[in-house]
Amino acid sequence: MSDALPSGRPVPGPAARPPREAREAGDAAAAGAPEVFTPQERARGRALARAQWIPVLAARAVSTALLAVLGLTPAGARIVDAASAPFGDARPVRVLCGGLALLLLLDLARLPFAARLHVVRRDAGLDTRGWGGWSADLLRGLALSLPLALGALLGLHALLAAAPDTWWAWAAAAAALGVTAVSWLAPLLLEPVFNRFTPMEPGPLRDALLGLAAADGVRVREVLVADASRRTTALNAYVSGFGATRRIVVYDTLLATAPPGEVGLVVAHELGHVRHRDVARGTALAALGAAAGVCALAAALRPGPLLSAAGADGLADSRSTALLLLAVAAGGALAGPFGRAAGRRAEARADRHALGLTGDAAGFVAMQRRLSVANVSDVDPPRLLHLLFGTHPSAVRRIAAAMRGDGRPCCPPARARGGGAPAAGTSGAGTSGAGTSSGGTSGAGTSGAGAGDGR
């Protein structure tokens, strides 16, 4: 990996840690890092982010307003009555029919904004799907999400009927177990729904990636290539699965555009998530949050004005479904920024791990630049949007951290069992940074606050 930036300027060595005010400003120059993005690249990323935020925030606003109308007035109860009337008055029938009608109505309200987001990303060159492929993916998503949501509603009403006084305790435990099960099973059951995976051909890159994992003390079963180019031009790699199912997954787009060293650094970052058990921690945090949310739901929806406004006799009444959905959405919106803040800390820790494992700060900078430009990222997003919605540190912060010497490992790299593994960074693994997480995976995105950009 070259010791110069893409512009030809040499990379400076670690600098003294800058003042806190400069670091928090998020500006690359103020934080002590060289400027690696041209004004045109910054402007293009910011323009795309703004174009994406419009449909993303509009969809949130419209769905929240619709839920408020349905959940805080008898309108939601009327929809449940009308949807279930042709199929009988049994509680399970009313829950399933009414819940399906409400969920489809919400999806229909969000559909124009999802379509607009598709157009924005396709015009930017990030989305390679036509309307047929986009529609197919939309239907696949519904085929996965609707059964999960309806099953949760049906299970909740079964508990309300079987244990009217202690249902909340059983529901809290079930919610925690459900979150855990989805996190563990997603890599095996959900990922293949959207992508096809093929084993990476034997060769120096595959050997380098396996050697990097061995040097880090992480057991992986195989290295797979995902056919991401059918959907996007974005670059990504990740490590998914648990135990004997763990595998390294590399997007074919990354293989087609990045040198082997940068592919290696993406994987080094992902190995950091494994070493620090970030997926397990995130799953535990989400499970606790789900259990706490059920308890808060039980406290908030006691018999009283809210249920009366919704036209329901009690929480066990299927006509309370819209109010339940509103409460869940409100809880998710309130908890979201805290979960994303924890995610940003995990991503920064994985960056430090990758730098400590490879010792390649120059490659890390080159990787962040490549991925940010290819993914059309907003490299220094507005602070408020970043705090509320950012899943990763911004690119300028990640580059600044690498340049000021924050690549010291936060834990000593583990040696491969049995010895004989190549030292980190000796087998062609260099730098990278990357992308998305998909059920149970950890991604290293390049944009601090992507607007549904999947990175």
C-alpha cells in the first residue's frame, strides 16, 4: 500500500491529540487530518444525502401521523372491524385480519417515499435495479416482516387471554428471546433471500483473508462472494454467523474495484466486531430493550383515556391493535438514537482494531476515501442528523482518528491456535472500510448518517 494519499500528498505521522473542541467539530483539518476529499466529492455526497433525507423523513412523518390518527381515534378500531367481519368474530381472526389491514395500510402510505428514494439512488448510480427488481425486493421484505409482526400480535393476545395479570412478564421474556433468535438465525435464513453467495476462488486473496482471521484468533468457516452488483454499486464486506457458521462475505463490487490490501482492511475491521463480540452485545442490548419496551407498554396502556380514545374496551380487545402499533413505533423512535450511539462507538472500536491488526494507517485513509467516494457518502454530515440517525462515525472523523495515531490496538491481537499464522498485514491485507449489516452481521459503513443508504 502506498504511503501517499490519492492526491499524491504524503501521509503525516501520528500527531499530538487535538483539543476536544476541534475533535468535536467534525472538520478534518481542525482534527489534525489532511483533507482527502475534493470539494466536488464533498458536494456530491452532501447533495445525495439531502435528496435522500427528504423521502426518508417524509415517510417517517407520514407513517407517524397516520398511526396517531388510527391509534388515538376509533378509526383504527373500525378498520379492524371491517377487515375481520367477513371471516368471523374469533379473537385470533380479528387480530390477524385487523393487524394485516393496518400494517398494509402503513406500508402503502410509505410506498411513494420508498419509490422516490429508489429513484434518487438510481439516478446517483448506487442502485442498479429496475422497477421489477425493486418491486421483487419489496415483496420479499413484506414476506419476511409481515409474518413476524402478525405472529408477535397473535402471541401477545394469546398471553393477554391466558394470563391477564402477568402477561407483561411473559411477553417481555418472549420479546427478548425473539430478538435473540432473529439475530442468530438471520445470517442463515434471511441473507440468502436477498443475495446469492458463492465460495471465493482459491488464490492469494482468499489465503490472505483466512490468514488475517487466523492471526486475529477468529475461526471462520469460509470466504464467500455476494452478488451485490445485481442491486447496488456500493462497496462492502462483513463477517456473519456464529461459531461453526461464521464466514467472511465480500461484495463482488468491492472485489471489482478495490485492491486486495483494501479488501483486507475491510475484513480486519469486521474481525474487530467479532473479537469484541459486538453482535452478541448488540443482541443482548436489543433483547433487554425489547423486554423493557414491553414493560413500558403495559404501564402506558392501562385501562384509561388512551384505550377509550382508540375505541377499545381494553388491551385484550383486538381493536387496540392500532394503538399498540403506535406505542411500539414511539418506543422505537425514542430508543433508536441511543442504540445508534452505541453502534458508533462499536464501529470506532473496530476501526482501532483494524489499525492495530494491520498497522496500515495510510491504507486505512485510502480505503475510507475509496469507499466514501464510491458510496457517494456525506463525509461530514450535519451534527444533529448524525447524532439522531448516524450508524457509523463520519468519514472525516475516522480518517482523523487514524492520522492522529488512534490505531493502537484496544486489546492485543490473539495469536492463531497452533502457531504458524502469518503476522497481520504480511499477506496482502491492507485497508478498507465498508458497509452494511444484514441480520446478525456487523458492517463498517463509510457514511456517518446515511439516509437509508444501506451502508
